[in-house]
Amino acid sequence: MIAELPSSSTLIAIIINGISRGAAYALVALGYTMVYGVLGMINFAHGEVYMIGMFSCVYAIGAVSVLWGDHLFLNLACGLVVAMLFSSAYGYANERIAYRRLRKAHILAPLTSAIGVSTFLQYFIFLNVSKSKVDFPRYYSDWLAGGHVHLGEVDITYLQLAILGVTLVIMAALFYFIHATRLGIALRATAQDQLMASLVGISVNRMIAFTFILGSALAAIAGVMLSMYNNQMVFDTGYRVGLKAFTAAILGGIGNIPGAVLGALILGVTEALTTLIVGSEWSNGTTFAVLMIVLLVRPRGLLGERVVDKV
Amino acid sequence: MIALWPKRKRKRLDPTAARPLDKTVRKLPFFLGLGVVALAAVFLAGCQKKADTIKIGLAGAQTGSDGQIGVSMLNGSKIAIEEWNAKGGVLGKQIETIALDDEAKGDKAVTIAQSLVDDGVVAVIGHFNSSCTIPASRIYNAAKVLEITPGSTNPLYTEQGFPDAFRICGRDDQQGSAAAAFLHDQMHFNKIAILDDKTTYGQGIADEIKKTFESKGGQAVVYQGIGKDDSDYRANIDVVKGSGAEALVWGGMYAQAGPLFVQLRQSGVTIPFISDDGAFDQAFIDTIGANPPNVYLTFAQDYSGLPAAQDFAKKYEARFGQKEGAYSVYGYDAANVILTAMQEAGTTDADKVSAVLKSHPFDTILGKIEFDSKGDLKEADYVIWTIKDGKFVVLPGNP
């Protein structure tokens, strides 16, 4: 509990931190919401795909820096590309192995399968890659995470700006892609009715695989940025962040792309304000209280629509 | 469209579908026979093994975020036990170790404590985290198994009144008052911020520091817990920044201390950062860099200058191929002390060994140590350490 009222600069700093934390959740939440929008299933293994992105980025950076030295931007770019490739490969493999055959099964079957994949991937990394925490190499993150932009009395780091910027750009691009391109129209057709979509010549399997690959690549970007932001990763990071991102997607209305971002931002700011007002030990409590209140008032989330009546 | 129920396939009505089961039933005697043979083999093997060893449990976090420090502690004990075995064991019998991982989780600690008791261990060296040691100690106490922890500093462990519970390190009330004295008397701070990881250990030490610091006339302007799973501390740091605190105290482990410190400095906050024995691991330095400004830790006296400790460091590196951890020596000493006491008592009976342990001082790498009636060390001094050139060093000008 705090004794006096916080100063306005503290309040603004807290809100900015909350927004950037929320933006990071949003990048993961987009993956949940896309898969749900197309398939009507919740891909619980999405958090693990994100975690694999984190790990493959750090290991790729390590490998290339041994190979050709410490080139800041080149190595970071390599790390990011490798992370996106690995995450996409895992995302695609998950769909191909664990979900495709269950597409016509009862709704609980792919859900259970997803939880199984999630646990399997966690322990796969745990047993084969690292049992303890792995640090993100500070040489590559300090220039972003340590540099500041002064905005009145408040400092914003380059990394926070980057996270927020990337999230907004990706959200806008996704929105445009889904609503205004041929591929996006095909994707929406698949989401509405797989049988009809296949009758007009859309390859349903390919569209769904594409959704997984796209969502996984976004998760990899989120993973790289968040591992720079939080300095560390461990095998169950994905599970924890995934749970928050999933909550954000539900809060904003699952299946809805701006909704996922809005939900994530609200979640991030709620957590940050809780830290200021009652203490961070309550942040999970208030987060889920907000979720419950929103769901009681709007059962489909903030921007959820009634039309997508799939399940 | 996702159908609510899968369409039933006609194929299942095929009468031939029942055949595989018939085959299995016909082979049933064969499988049963196989099972009986396997069971008998396991049983015989179990009997043979049981005969002539003394079992000692090694319990602690071996995986997860506290894995590194936990494993280095257990490895210390392993070296001691291997040395005893090479000399012919204890009470004329070889020592068998059973090492189990509690993952730094209290519920898991209780499970493995029960499993160690069921396996018939006579003593347990462990656990590492106070949140594991305390719940597990109730099981060991009920089963009359001696427990000695090399690393749990929460006072509650020995305040439960268990006759066979020992600790070979200091207590958080001692550690907390050392930290508070440093902050108030030496650094002359009046306002500090305290964050902890909400575990038995982290919150325990944070409480002790707060209590002592406030009794000296200071003020804890921020006092908050951070979930052990959290990794973004910027909101907490903003609160600390806005509170005007002159120092930040962290009660918790190195896995969170590292990123917390890094994020603190990245946010442009340069106030001193004080942590405790939980952060005293090489991994903390690996995360924050070799010469971090304004970092202090409370830990026991420096023993690295003693010849015995240097020998041990060499042995440890030769045996495990890496440098010892902060609690390796404590693990080694804990094993040596209880085995010496068993030899002297002439039995493995927990109460008798416990009586020997409390009766006189023991020689260890850390010097002469003596247990009081609760099972704590009679003398345990905490001093302030800092980090220089990638190593923990005692802060100069500090008793």
C-alpha cells in the first residue's frame, strides 16, 4: 500500500510501461486469435512456439557470433530470421501432426491435443536445451533497452517504442491483409465454411497451414523482442506468457484482430496500475477480475461479434 | 464447420473386428507368466541391494530457475560421501545416496520427502529452498529421519522444535540485521525500497530487513512482492523511482535478481542494489556483468582464503568440471558433520546422532562449528559482499 498519491510522472511512466508490456502480450495474442478465427480452436501450444522462437534466436545469435564475429545488426537480424523459421516450422508441424487429423473430431479432441503438444514441447526444451534460465546476450539488447527518449519528465526506452510500433504495424498489416487481399479473402472464406471454400477452389489445408505459419512467425517476433526486454527465458516462459496472451485475446473478443491488441493493452495497463496502487502481488488477481467483469457484461469480449457462431 | 460428434463409421459393425481380442485372451497365460518372472526379478534385486548400505537422501532443487545453486550444493555433499566410501564407509557399511529433485516447489518437496522416507534413508541433506525445507521437515520429523540443510536460512525451520533438524548456515534474522545495519549505520540511508519473491525464503528475509531497518528509525517506502514467475519488473521499478527510495533491497533468488538489476539500470535508476545469499551465485554475475556499480550482498564470512577451502575448490572442479557454487562447501560440510556424528554415535538412530551433533564442536572447511539446542549454528556472522571483476568479494573496510 502506498502512503501518498503518486506523482504524475510516476503515473505516466507506469502507464507507458503497462502499454509496452501489453503490446508484447498483443503480439502473442494475435496468434491465438487468428487460429481461433479460422479454426474455432484454441491453440494452447502457441505459447511454446513463442518460447521456441526465444531460444532459437539466442542460440542462432551465439552461433553466428562464433562464425563471423560480433556484428550487432547482422547477428540480430540473423537471430530474428532463424527464430521465425524455427517457430514457423514448429507451428506448421503442430498443425500437421496434432491438429489436422482431428479437424472433424469433437471440439475437445484438438483442444486436448493442443494441451498435449504444449506440455510435450515444454519438456522437450527442458530436457534437451536448458533446464535453467538462459540470458539474452546483453551486447545485443543494451543499445535498445538502455537508450532513452525523453518525453517531458518521462523516459521511454527505444525497445518499448519498438515493441509498441511493431505491434501496431503488424496489427494494421494483418487487418489489411485479411480484409483486402485475395489471400485474406480466401482465409475468411475458410473460416466461414471449409466445405464451401473448398468447392470454390480454395485449398483449405493450405490456408489453415498458412494461418499457423503466420501466427508462429508473429510469435517468434514477440519472443525475440520480449527476451530482449526481460533479459531471460526459461522453458515455461511460453506457457506463462501464453496464458496472459490468451486472456488478452478473450478479453478483446477472441477471433478479432484489433480486439486482441486492445485486450492485451488493457491487460498490461491493469497489471502496471495494480503494481502502483496495491502492489504487484495482486496483479494476477486484478487481471482476472477485469476479465470476469468484462465477460459478465460482454460475454464475447470487448470487440467480439455475435456473427462468428462457429462452435 | 465443426461437427459436435464424429460420424460413426459403418466399419465397426464388421464381425471380424473382435478377433484381436481373442488372440490376446489366448496368449494371456504367457503374459501372466512373463509378469510373474519380472516381478520376481525386481523383488530379488531389491532384496539384494537392501542388505549392506546406509542410505542418505540428497534433496534440493536440481532443475528450474534455482537448479544451478541447488545442484552445486548437492554435488558438494556427493564429494564428501564419495570420500567416506573410499575410506570404507560409515559404521563399516558403504553409503548409498538417493538424490531427488524438489524443483524448488514445496508440494514436490513433500512428495520426495515421503519417497526418501519410504526408501529407508537414515538422514537427509537438504533441501535448499526454505519453502521446501520447512514442509519436508515435518515428514522427516514424523519418520525420525535426521535432516540437515546446507542452505535454508528461514528461522522457522529450526523454530518448529524438531529434535533432529539442523542447519549449517546462518538464519535470516541474522542476515536481515546485517543488511539493515549496513544500510542504516554504514550507508546512512533513511528510505529504502524492498521487493521480494513472495516465497518463504524471500519474504522471510525481506521481513527481517524491514523490521530491523524500521527499528533503527528508517522507513521502508516500498514493500512489495513479485511473483516468482514474473520477468518484467519495470512497473515495480517505476514505483521505486517515484518513492524516493535511496536503495533497493531484493529478497529472493539470483534468477530474478539478475534481470531486476539489469532492468533497474536500464530504467536509469542508479541507487544501490542490496540482495542476499539467494543471489550469491555465479549466474547472478553472468547476468549483470563483471563490474556492476553499487551492488551489495549479504553472505557468510569469506572462507576462500583458507587452505582447506582451496583444496575443496580443486577437488570440486576435478570431479564435476566446473567451479563450485556458493553452497557447495556447505553441502560438503553438512555431509561430513553428520557422518562423523554417526560414526561417533555408533548408530544411525536420529535422536542419538542428534545428541552427538549438539554435544561438541566439529571441524569443517568453514572452521570450527557448533550447534545450539535448536540445531542452528551457535555463531554465524554475515558480512557485506560486492562484485568485482566477475567475482564476489568482501566489501573492503567491513568487519
